[in-house]
Amino acid sequence: MMPKVLSRQHVVPHGKSWAIRPEGNTRVTAIFRSKREAIDRAREIAGNRDSLVVVHGRNGQAFLGPAVPSTIDRNELRQAIRELQDARGRQAAEKRSK
Amino acid sequence: MADSDDFDRCVFINCPFDTEYHPLFEAIVFAVSIAGFHPRCALEASNSGAYRLAKILDIINGCRYGIHDLSRTQPGAYGLPRFNMPFELGLDIGCKRFGSDERRQAKSLLILDRSRFRYQKFLSDIAGQDIRHHASSPRRAIGCVRDWLSLESRNFKMPGGDHIFARYREFRRDLPNLCLRVRLNPENLTFGDLGEAIRTWLEEYET
């Protein structure tokens, strides 16, 4: 049996939400409240292969990487970015509640 | 990584790689990335094992856009400037002029210097090209790159220079913490690592 060929998954803005649109499709296949959820689901669909996930910005632009390999573990980096974001969110919420 | 068919999304950054220039380099890589383009530069040739000039020619041939910063063209330790930047600008102009197809001939080049008209003293032949000055300020360099890319790629929805600079400062604030987590030195990132850090950071923000 031939192995299943995975298509690239695009994480795109969808009104105030975020959605997944497989490459070559005009329609989105799933809609999420947060960009983080959309990225995680797109990575699952792409078999956790980062090269098969293209994340876009609010203006529709795709964020493209460098043309040379990196030594960074992207999973670890992504997790660190999210933890920083969450910590800042908590700090901001505490400030508002004071 | 950039594919060979990414010509229209690739930007060649021809600039110095010394410590003093590094904040400008990082700001330009960030501006190119947030605008949705692949940053490329001669650092890709550092570890390739290929003949350096051949690799640089390949990069120039693979990029629709070129940013050439001549701001460090000045007498150095031996009383002579480093000629790499003006030389690679000449190669890119040659590729545009004598390119093998219409895409190469439609290449767009941005020339940066630190002050207006300084280039006339050492490279007057480039008069009439798109030349802007950044006064050695990352904020101004980002504005120059953003305005030029927006115009040349006809993308008028691109965030403005001030927005990009604010994002760049946030990224700079986060970078030491992030590098600590992935056990890298933020002052000594390879070009691949810097590009990947910028890309992943941008992906996680709704920019």
C-alpha cells in the first residue's frame, strides 16, 4: 500500500478566529477560537512535520523560515514562547485586578 | 526552508556581519520575515563547503528582491574599505540587467546607506537607483525595508514600520529568555537559528 501523502496545512485568519486551510483548497476545514489551537491541530494533521505547516499573520502573510537549517528544537522553542505569553497574560490580569 | 520555486518570496540581504552592525542586521531580518518573505544572505555560504562566490551567485539568482547596505563602506584597518557589499550589489545589478529570463530582469533592489548622498563620494554610478538612508537606526532601517517591500510587492496591507518596530522590540525583549530555554547564546546565534527563532515567535503572535 502506498504511504499517505500529507498536504501542507495553512493556519489562516478567519474573521476574529483562526482556521485551517489545506494547500490548494479555497475553503477552510476547521475553525478555532485561538491561533494556538489552530497551530496545534494543523501540526497534528501534518503528522507533526513543521515543514508541512504554514502559519499566516493577521494580514494574510505567511511566515517563512530561513533557507538554511536551524539547530533549534522548534517544539521546545514554541513551548517557551507560549509560557512567556501565559506568564505575561497572568501578570496583566493581576495588574487589572489590583 | 526556502524552495527553489520561492524566487518571488526571497530577499537577499547584503550587509556587514560584524558585532557593531548586528542590531541593524537583526532588524532587517525581522522586517523581511514579518512581511512574509524568506530572508537570505551570504552567511548561508559559511558552512556549505561550496566555493563562496558560487554560493553567493546562487543566492542572488534565487532572490527577486535584494537589500544592499553600503553604510560600512569606509576606510578600515588597512586604509581600504571592505568591497564585498558594493561588489555583491554589482553582481545583483548584473543579474537584473543580463538575467536569463523576465523574472530576473524584474528583480527589485534597495540600496541603503547611513546618510543621504554619501554614496556619491564613492559609488556615483548607482545614482538613479532606489537609495535610502537609515542613519544607523534599526527603526529607520525597518521603515525603509517595509516601505520598499510593500511597494515593490504591491502588498498594501503590510503592517506599518512603527508597528513592525514595536514587534521587533518585543521579540528582542523575549530573545534572551527563549535562548536560555533552548540552551543557546542570544549574542551568537547562527543565521539559521536567528531566522527560526523569529519565524516561530511570529507564528505564535497574531501579527
